[in-house]
Amino acid sequence: MPKSRTTVKSKPARTAARPARKAAPKARPAAKKKAAARPPAKKSAPGARPRTLRKVVKLAAGSAAKLTAGPPGKARRKVAPALSADDARLMQLLRGAVKVIEDKKGVEVKRFDLRALNAFTDFLVIATGDSGVQNRAIAEGIEQALRAEFGVRAVGVEGTGSGEWVLVDYGGLVINLFTPTARDHYALERLWADAAPVH
């Protein structure tokens, strides 16, 4: 009789351990779902507009609309605020970037001072390259030159997949490199037409 009691006690212990083994696999599909739910990176996808580029257009339109809503009959003056020490540093980066663009045969370079507009950045550069390949080469040249001369790295570079619109972001300075077709399509400089130009 004691032998039969010991065997009866051991059986519930085995059956009690079985639900724990079955419960463990339930957590595995959840981990797979989380991994599958992450959207793929589209920073360099051909033909895709990166998130920062969409933000540029949206904020530019809003800031331009506020600036143009002034008293009727009065001309608006494009006056840039005085340069602080940080702004002077950004101007150095801007001039360095423009030099690279011109050295690599970029054309129609335009510079804007957006500080008075409370925009997403302080200074904006727009330029045109003949192709996506040239825009990528210009962007790489800007990164290398500013890192070597000023010791700064870009916050991000987007749009290098197709090269139709490459954005090089330095925080207070944003550089936009377009192909001719993309520049005509997005017409980004028209949104900032009321911003003070940088000479």
C-alpha cells in the first residue's frame, strides 16, 4: 500500500509541470508580431520622400502663410535678425557647404535665413544637381568637408536612394539637393520666398 501512495503522489507533480511547458510557446508569437510590426526603413528607398522632407514642405507652407498675412498695401521687408555666436557658426557651415556645391558643379544655389519665421531650422540651402548620382556625390562631399574643417557631423542624410531630393541635416542648417525635375515639382524656394536671403 505505501508503494501505491508514492506513485499516486508523483503523478500530479508530472501533470502539474505540463501546463508550464505549454504556456511557454505562447510568448514566442508575440515577440514575432512585435518584430513584424516595425515598419521598414525608407530613408534611402528609391522614389520615397523621407519623413524630414515631408516635414520641410508642411512647415514651410505654414510659416509662409503666416508671414504673408500682413497689412494690405505695405511692402514687407526681408530683414535678417542679428547673428549670435551660434548663428555665426552656422553661417560658416553654410558657406562651407555652398563651396562644395559649387566645386562639384551644383547650380542655382539659393540661401535663406529662416530665423524670423520660427521655422524647423535657422538656415536653408537649395541647389540643383544634374542627376541623383551628382546629388549623392555633393552630399558626400559636404559631409566630408564640414567634418574635416569644422569637426561636425550631419544629424541625418535622407533621400540618397533615388537622389532626386537629398536632404543633409545639420540641425540649424538644412541643405536640399534636387534634380531639375524634382525642384520644379516641389518648388520649395517659392514657399520661402518671403524669407531673408543670405548673401
